[in-house]
Amino acid sequence: MTTQKETTHLTPQNHAEIGVFGGSGFYSLLENVTEAKIDTPYGPPSDSVFLAEVGGRKVAFLPRHGRKHTIPPHKINYRANVWAMRALGCKAIISPCAAGSLQAHVKPGDFVVCDQFVDRTNGRQDTFFDGPIVTHLSPAETYDKTLRQLAIDAIKAHGIPCHERGTVVVIQGPRFSTVAESQWFTKAGWEVINMTQYPEAYLCREMGMAVVNISLITDFDCGVEAGVEAVNAMSVLEVFNMNAERIRNVVLDMIQKMPADLDALGAKDALTYSRGDGHAMSPLDMRLFE
């Protein structure tokens, strides 16, 4: 990998159209990677943003936990991370994550392309719209249908077991679920459990960016089946590392098959209906007009 000198300025050279929340595995083998430090009104992002070209598309990679995985899920500055991606010009976000299974038919090693989330976090800064104009953006269809189909096609093309839809319940972390909590989630019919999809995905929507999640199943949660051992961080990391090359190939394939016109995804249009006056813009757009 060739890494250029760090920069703190947003320039045409530091522009991206597609963002990926993921670690160095996604960009470590790419050429001419530029490391950019981005300042945001919400404080520093988890790390520098790493910029590269993939199949002629300009892509920004940001490790949500930091490049050395030092930031726990409940301490991630989600608003700064999402703001940085939008400030670079991103219009589409790929958001893979490690996750547990809540259903027996969703097995470790499977990939789930989630279409819904359930928020069980607390105290996280989860909106850019803090007033003074009240704004309500619907999360009913947070995950973009076009990007989800791209993900499904890419996963299947690589021969990876794929679940084409699923609900991810997002817990606060860093602790895992109790058996009672896990059984509750399982009986509710939800498929996936994770600690980072909220508010990350919803904030992308507030910024007018299309977002897709791919959940990499690393384990069965402790209340799924009788006899399943309680999850531990070591076993999760072991399976996640096995999946690292597979998800890297899927994401890189998706990038090359993205629509040429990312505005056609319509993610930004959702903001139009978030205020009674019909004139809502993303917080970044509003800042540009100050």
C-alpha cells in the first residue's frame, strides 16, 4: 500500500463518492491511499479517513473503532464519523459489521443484508437536528433497496450463505446480552444482534446518504439454542478474521457495480418530507449556506 502525506484540508483530491465504515483490511492492498484528517463540528472522527480509487470510483474508508480497534461501540463518535463522510462528498455508505445470530437458521459464517433495525441503546448522540427548527426524518426504510440488492448479488456471487433480509437489534455494549435478553430478542423474531448499527445508519440517512448494512455472523447469541455457550470476544474475533477476506471482496465488488449516478438512489429526497415547510436540507448543506 502506498500512503501519501496526511492532509487536514478538503480539496478535490480529497473527494469521495462512496464511503465504507471498516478497518484497514478493506484498503491495505490498494495503491495510492491518501490519509486525510477531517475536522467536524462534533469533534474528531474515530480516525483519519483513507481515500483511494476502486474501479474508477473514489472511495473513503473510515475504521469506526479506530485503526487499532481502541474505541468501544458505546464511545464511538458516530456523528463525527458520518459528518466526515458527507463532508468528503459521499452519497452512498457501505456499513459492514460483526454481529451475533438470534435465530438457529442464521449460522456463524453467514452474511445478513439487514432491512430493519431495533434500537436498544441509550444515551448516544443520535441526531444532527438539535433545533431550533424541529425536524423529523422517517427511519422506516433506512437501508437503501438498490444497495441491498447489490450486496445480495455480490455475496451470492462469492458463494457465501446470504440472508436477503433481517432485523438487527442494536444493544448498547460493551457487554453482551444476558440469556433472558437474548431469548427476548429471539422470541421477537429478530435475526441479528450488534452494537454499532444505531445510530450510524440513521445518521447517514439524516445526512442524505444511501446506506446498506452487511452483518457478518460470528456466533449464536447465548439464548438462541439450548447448549450454546455464552459468547466471548475471542471467539467472535476468530470468526470475524475468517470472514475478513470474504467481506473485503464483496465490498470491493459492490463499489465497482454502484450506479453511476448516486443521486438517483434518492436518499437525499427523504429530507424534503422531514419538515412541514418542505425545505429541509442536511445539516452539512445548511452549514454551507451560513
